[in-house]
Amino acid sequence: MLVFRQLFDPTSSTYTYLLGCSVSGEAVLIDPVFEQVRRDAALIGELGFKLAWSLETHVHADHVTGGWLLKQKLGAAIALSAVSGAEGADRLLQDGDRIEFGRRSLEARATPGHTNGCITYVLDDESMAFTGDCVLIRGSGRTDFQQGDARALYRSVRARVFSLPDSCLLYPAHDYRGLTVTSVAEEKKFNPRLGGEIAEADYAGYMKNLDLPHPKKIDEAVPANLRCGRPGNETVVPPDPSWAPLRFTFSGVWEIEPHWLEENLSKVRVLDVREPAEFTGPLGHIRGATLIPLGELAARAGELPKDKPVIAVCRAGSRSAHATAILQKAGFADFANLPGGMLRWRAEGRGVEGGAA
């Protein structure tokens, strides 16, 4: 069974795609974004996959790839086109190469035009294709910089993408209107640049007169992406918190395990965000915890000193997860949620003050 997730980076309007084989547990990630690696790694971990490959559709000009960082964190190999000019990849792909992940695979189809090294990845059963900036939803990638060639792009789309089955779903690297997916049949019929009876000369003339500004991050993104995302002077690696062995969740919350908290109570401040009756109720509370109900936290966050990391706790872990967002907004740098809350704490037999025997 194929597991598929479409992820989005709002800053660059980039789609990242996770495809996993549920039988083998292997997965690939197409067009990861540097700033979203924590999110992507969290999802991969929560779904129980091992990331085998980080794949690029091309050398991007609007964001830095997360390929290098994913290799450091998860050991994923990096692959992109052999004619991309990039260094540091584990595999340089030629037209027709296959990338296997478990029982599934992707075919790399060379689709130059936006850049020389553009690749469209086609799923083994031709039910899905990932077109990068070659085919966008009712549009196409620009061809006015970075080896752009409008006539080459037209030929790539007509020969390598529109030749797929009409039912094949097309997933682009970007969309700026909130659209998520299209199909070969739709784009052949409705794409205003590439569909219908539009000829190569028509398309070339259209693209020549777009007059678009260059991407804002091009001077940072292209050099970094030619290194497969390895940081240089223009890229800063976001540091992970070092005060405790935290886990970042796909929902965007830093979590700490109960056993670490119990062993390090003196080094942190426990914030209980339940109601007063719960704090003194049957579950009891963690020794030394400060009670500020969640509904009062935004107004009272200033009462908490910032000399120690703050661990938020509630009954089951949901209110305290929201509390960490309030703490971040209030300027706290070090904080985490206790997953499972007091229910898990008591179930594991950890010490409490008050509560039922």
C-alpha cells in the first residue's frame, strides 16, 4: 500500500511530497524545504517510516532544499538530475532511472526547460506524477533565467508529461492560489499556456513576454541548492533545543518524556494549566508545580520567571500543548509539553502531591 502526504511551505508556496511503502517501511521525500525539515522528520517518525531518498525535481531558486539537513538527521540519500550541476548528491539521475522504495518505485523523466536539470517523477503505475516547475496547475514554470528554454519546456511537457494516461494525477512543486492537484486530461484541455491547440511558437511568445521579477531568494537559494542544501555563509541551520532530549511532533509541539522530567524536576519549572479543582482533585499534581489555568495563561504568563525551562502539564496533554504556543508568544525560549499529562504520569506510578490513593 502506498502512503502519500502533500505538505506545504507557506513562505515559498512549495509543495513537498512524502511517498511511503507500508510493506517495507521505506519512504521518499520530493522537494523538501530547509526550514520545514523538523516538521517533515516528525511526520516520517510518527508514521514509522525510514526515509530512503530525498529527491529534487530541479535546482530551486525560491527556497533552499532540506536534502542535506535530512541526510544529517535521518540518513536519507540525496538524488537529483545528473545535468543539474549540483554537488554532494548520492545519486545523479539519468532519464529513465528508477528510484526504489520498498515495493514501489519512481521513474525519473527528464523534462528540461524551466532549468536544464528538471525531472518529473512518475509513480510505477503511472497514477501520479510530480512535475516540479515543469507543469503547474493551469500554468508552467518560467523560462527567463537559470538555463530556461521555453521551446524545450513545451517539448518536454508534450512528449514526457502529456503522454501519460489522462487519469494520471499531476502534483506540482508550487501553487500560489491554494490549488493542490490536477490531471493530465485537465491540463491537456485547460492549461492556457500548454493545452489545446497551442503550438510551440505560441508558447515561446507567451513566455517571452511574462516580464516577471526574479525570485526574492535566488541569490541565497541557487548557491545552496547547488550544494544540495549544505549550509554556507548564506544559510543558517536552525538549532535544536539542547537543554533536554526533546521530541518535535508533526503538530508543531516540543515534547519531553515523563521519566526525564521526574529525574530533573529541580532543573525546570512545571506549569499546570488545569483548573484549580483538578489540581487538587484525584489525579493530584506534580511536586512543586505552579498552577495557572489555561484560560488565564496569556494574561498571567509574566508571573512565570524565565530562569528555567517550563514544562506544561494538564490532564491528558492537549491543553498543555496549547499552553506551549502561548508561552512561545509570551517570549519564553525553553519550554515543552508533557504528553499524556497527569493521566500518564499517574499510570506510570510517578510521584504526586495530593490526589487519591
